[in-house]
Amino acid sequence: MAASGKLAALRLPPLPTIGEIIKLYNLRAEKQLSQNFLLDMRLTDKIVRQAGSLKDAHVCEVGPGPGGMTRSILNAGAADVLVVEKDSRFIPSLKLLAEAAPGRVRIVHGDILTYRMDRGFKPDIAKKWEDEPPNLHVIGNLPFNVSTPLIIKWLESISTRSGPFAFGRTRLTLTFQKEVAERLTASTGSRQRSRLSVMAQTYCTVKNCFTIPGKAFVPKPEVDVGVVHFTPLAQPQIQQPFNLVEKLVKNAFQFRRKHCFRGLAMLFPEAERPELTQELLRRACVEPTLRPTELTIPHFRALADAYGQLCARQQGLASYEFREEQRLKRLHRKRDDAGAATTVG
Ligand code: SAM
């Protein structure tokens, strides 16, 4: 069979529209779960196209809801679609879809934040990390309060080659609040440059594909939505452990409008702060007066390497948290004040 004929054979038979499915199964969107559905198949097709060719692909769709995007994934020729949905109300409509595409849809009723995706697919689909990405894709239109913690968790999984990345450099196509999508892809010097930009771009090639106006969703969310595509890098831009990189980047952006040394200084205990901050910046050859948003990925690489060296030299530095030091200080002050009051009384 010609390739286009094979794809046509994989197309779904006529089904009720997603709007009809929602009515049929009484699937009211739950505000609590931030549910906003996409009913327009041209849009779900467009999102799915951003993933690249899905011919014979394995796909994990996160948060399928009533299954609009699942239909687009199936119509794009995916051979095996594993859907992970937290809300049990959607399971019957997903089962209907599974019956329409025999052997191609597997349904997991669960939470993507805890789901072990490394167990969801056969090991033989894996590719070596340095090779081309495997024919496995993660696609999803999740609530924003899930997609941001999830991408942080998955960036860490990239660093350990676990979860979806136990199969190689699995590509992700996910939706975010438009502003978050802009932060994920923001370049050095831009207004949106943030901790998320540096973390994402350290581990992935990130592309902000297009924006979907909020009015395309039912019910309409307050914000517009960005579709972002991630391809894990064969070699992360920074070679230090994920926790160290995350801590460094978080501190660097602590005071985003101030000079970068202000935030970086908080990596060190108060008693040695000026000397160690100076040493860090000197070792990394970074100008202390650059703003956090002006720091490039090579700057962060040099800072992470220098901070790694300081942590190796000085016991306890890696686990130092300035907020904890401040909390203990406040506690001691309170105790001292209470002691003084008792003495006076
Ligand atoms: N993908 C569908 C669409 O585009 O119309 C639904 C989108 S709706 C914004 C998000 C979906 O993710 C809902 O079906 C919701 O129940 C599901 N969901 C929310 N949190 C989840 C989680 N932690 N794990 C799996 N699914 C989740």
C-alpha cells in the first residue's frame, strides 16, 4: 500500500464531534482542574503537526480530556497512543475512541506527575541517547498549574535519562500559558528572560511554535496559550548535577532587576558572603554588574563549574540555603527577645 494509502487506512471512522461527546457524556469542564477544551479539530491538528511526523509513532498524550487531540494524533498515523487522564469522567469517551481505533489506544487513569512513563512503552523502542530521537512523542494540552511543574520535573529527568527519557531524547509538544511559553524560549537580554529560560535551554532545543487565542478554548481561559516543542540536547549545555544548576540559576534570578552578584551572593553563608561571591565571579570570569537577564548560557556554565569547585572545596556549601539561615536567625532573635522580657518581668 502506498504511504498516503496507509495513512488513509489509519484515519478514524466517523464519530460524534467532540462537542457532541461533551454533551453525550455530560462532561462539564471542572474549574478546579482548570479544564479548557479544544473542540476545533483544525487547531488540534495544527498542534499535533508541531511534533513532526507521527507515522507509526508511539505517543503519550497527557490530559486527553474528551479526546479531541487524541483524534488528531491517531489521524496523523500514530501506531500506539497511551493516554494518561486524571479525571475518571473522561474514561468512557476515551474508551469509545479506543474502540474506533482497535489496538492503537491504551488508557491510563492516573496522574501524570507520578505516572512511571518508563514502564509505559516496550524497551525495544529506545534509541541511544546520542542518536536521533526515538519514535516516541509526548504531547499534551494540560492545565497550566500542571504543565510548569511538569516541565521542571522532566528537565531533571532529561539530566538523569529517566521517565520519558529512558527511551532516548523523547520530544515533547506541550501547551503553556502564553507568558510561560515566552519565558521558556526567551533569549539573553530579553524582558522575558528568566530562570525557566535558562533551565529549559540548558537541557533542550526549545521552540515557541505558535499562540492560540484563549477564545479558541471552551470555556475560555483568562489567558492565551503557547505551544512549545522541546528536543533534549545530546549534550546538556551545563555538565554539573541538575540540583546544583537549578540552585545557581534560581539564586541568580533572585533579584532580577539588580546586578547579578546580588542574587549569586545568596549562595553563600552571610559570614563569608563577600569573599566567596567575589571568588565565584572571578573564577567564572563574569562581570558582577551584569543583570541576571544579560547572562548567557556560557556565563551560567562557567558559574556552575566555579560553584561546583567551591562546593567540592568547602563542606556544607552545597546544602546551604540562605532562607534557612534567615529563618534560624529570626528564631534566635525571638527567643532572645522572649528571654529578655522574662528577665525584665
Ligand atoms: N487535551 C484536552 C483538550 O485539549 O481539549 C483537555 C485539555 S484540559 C486543559 C486538561 C486535561 O488534563 C483535563 O482533561 C484534565 O482532567 C487533565 N489533567 C489535569 N491534571 C492532570 C494530571 N495531573 N494528570 C493527568 N491528567 C490531568
